[in-house]
Amino acid sequence: MARSEPDEVSAPGEMRVFWFLLFTMVVVVTAVTLAVVGGGGSAVLQDVPPDRFTDPLPATRPVGRADIEALRLPMAARGYRMADVDEALSRLGAELAERDARIAELESALAGVQAAAVTTGTDLFKQPGDRPGDRPAERAGQEGAQDRAEEDGR
């Protein structure tokens, strides 16, 4: 059996190419890492403010349809944060309760005025200082009667 010749020792030129490629790879990986991280001039990663609910519902005026359509709740791991949703719904519930109370108050005031008008026999649509016959419907009826009388007279 013939013994094979020992592997030739790599030439010094091949060793230089290996070290050059290794050095180039380290430089490229370092450059890419610094580019991703941000150059090293600032913190490694920028601090991101937490995604928290800031109440966009107006505090100085009643909530309107546009306010509700503009309402965007922040997302959590599995949907929306329960506390943020509860806060928005309780605010809307308070607004609705306040409006319902105001509507009931106005309806009771209107019912009281109507009941008083029925018992006294006053005209609710009469403006102060109007004389009978000054209402537009009555004037229209009088003008129509005058027009018919003029046509009959011709």
C-alpha cells in the first residue's frame, strides 16, 4: 500500500486571503449592527411611551357623534384594555344619563305649560301683542276671501 503524500501546507497567499475575508466579515457585521441600533450616539433603543388611553372625549362640552367616531382605544395583548373601555363607557353612560334627565325636565315643563293652556283656554301659538286675526293662517284665509270677493265682483 502506498502511502499518500501528506497534504501540502497552504501557501502563504491563501492564508492572507482567509484573514482578509474574516476581517471584512467582522467589519460588515459591525457596520450593520451599528446601523440597526442607531450609530451608538444615543441609547441602544429609543424609549417608546406606553400605549395608554388619553381621554379624547371633551370635558368642557357634551359628547357628540363625531367625538365617539374619533374615539380610538389602544390595543393590548388580547384585544383592548378593559380599564380603558370601562372608563370610556362610564363617561358615555354619564353623558346619556345627564341628557335623559334634561329631556325629562323639559318634557315635564312642556306638559305643565300645555296643561295650563288647556285649563285657561289660551292659544299657545299666539305671540305677545298679536291681535286676533294677525296669525298668518287667519290672514291667509282673509286674503283668500277678499280675492274671491273681487273675482265675484267682476
